[in-house]
Amino acid sequence: MPYLSGDLRSWSSRIARGAAVLIVVAVVSGALYQNVLLARDRRANPMPGQLIDVGGYRMHIYCAGQGSPPVILDSGQGDSYISWRKVQPEIAKFVSVCSYDRVGLGYSEPSPRPSTSRVFAEELHELLDAAGVAPPYILVAHSFGGFNVRLFASRYRSETAGMVLVDSGHPDQPKRMPQQLRMNAEFVRQGKLLQFTEPIGIPRLLGDCGDSAAIRAAECTFNHMRESTTELEMVGESANEVGAAGDLGDMALIVISHDTSQRRPDLPEELDRTRNQVWAQMQQELSHLSTNGTLVIAKGSGHDVQNQRPEIVIEAVHNVVNRAREKSASPERDRDQKR
């Protein structure tokens, strides 16, 4: 018996060591797979624009076109600059336009500051100043980005000439949307799972890193997934910050809503109906933030209007740019008439 027991212990030890070796091999292989393919994607899709130091960390900004007032594009939660790839080239045909990555996302470096909309607005202001992009700005934002630009406009009102909100979040959204669709701990857990398995290539292997090499080059990184999850965790605080921001006066404003007559087949009919009713009401309220606000419905489009109906976003931006230019020219005309 003592001999047999020792033999069993020996085999158990060998199996344990073998399992440990297999785990190490799998982890190393996964890390190599992730790093090699990320490098390949980035060689094929080099970062446009530049990295600008904003006080100890660098942020990515990409500007194109000419003319003022410059248009600034702010992406939705967890999205990089590339979410505007169908919109920015067309806007650049009639005015200067800049997209950028919030800290930690895309090509921007992480920041030690809290991931809330108030901080994002301050960091965007610092970035534009450091990059030499002169105000006043037309702010265009999708989804969560709407929180950031509203706080930007509240804090830097004289530097904001107009705004386009693309299916923007509403500060009451965490309270008013159906319970089943609110951001919760499960969303955060899923984000953290992606974050901690990214270094060994699991999200890439499972197809969770985007549908193109350009998206993977910008977003299939540990920093991007970590910051995306952190934004989710802090969305309630960001909503509270925006709720206290106030209105936009008579600023030129266009609010674009997705088509709330369309159903989401993955949801029960009654839940989907309630979701659409609440969303439609919140978008209507956003259009009333300014006495010069307009609501546009993007027929046939879901939440990602800038990708599904980019022409609607482009037209809205053109409209607000023209209104801002006319307003800017009015005082000059008045002065000329007085002379």
C-alpha cells in the first residue's frame, strides 16, 4: 500500500505539472496571437492625426478639412474616433472637422482622472487648446457623448456655436428606461471579462473586437476595454453631472433620434414598445434644451445613426454650421450698416 500510494501521488503531481504547463503555453500563445495580429492591423491601418500632450498623458485627435467654425465629433460610450468614419470625410468637404479619442480609448493614453463627463469635457477643452483648434465650435455627439458636449457647452458657453446630438443619452435615462434595459452590474461584468481576457486574445478570437481591421487596430486593446468598462461604471455620476448643466439658451441645436417605430426583435413586444415611447419622449425633451432646437427622426435607422444613415447627420451638421456662420456674420453686417 505505501508503494501504491506514492505512485498515485507521483502521477497526480505529474498531471498537475502538465496542466500548469498547458495553461502557461495557452496564455503565452494567446498573448503572441493578440500582439502579432494587433501589430498587423495597425501596420495596415496607421493612426491618422496626432497625439497631443494634455498634462502628463497624450490624447489622439484627427482633423480634416478647412473653414470655421470647426466641428468636433464626440463618440458614444466605449467607441473610438473611428465611429465617425462615414461622416467625417463628408463634413470635411465644407468645414474643418476633428474627431478624437477620449482618454484610454482608441489611441489616447489613460488618464489618472475620474471617467466622468465633467472631466471628459475639461480634457476635450485642454486637447483642442493644445492642438491649436480655435473656438467657437460646433459640437456633434453620439449617445453617451451627448453628456460630454452638454457639459462642455455649459462650462465653455462662449466657445460653443452650435450642437448636433445624435441619438444622445438623456440624464434621466438611468431612471426612466425599463429596468431590464438599464445599465447594471451584468453589463459591467461582461465588460470586465473582455478586459481581462484581451491580453491573451480571447475577445479577438471570439469576434468581439469589431468587424474590420481598422476598428480592431483602434479598439482591440486592454486600455480601450478597461476604459469602456469604467465609463459604464461611472455613467450614473455622469448623468447626475449633466442633469445639473442647465439649458442651451438660443444655441443652434439639432437632435437626431433613431426611428422609434422600428422594433427590436430580441425584445418582448411590450418591453420594446415602452422603450421606444420613453426614448421618443426624452429626445423631444432634448430638442427643447434650446429655443432654437429642432428634432429630426432618422427613418429606418437604429441607434448608430452616423453609420446607418450618415447623410442625415451630415445634413444636420451642415445646417448648424450655416446657422452659426449667419449669426457670426450678422454683427459685422450691422456694423457696416452703421458706418
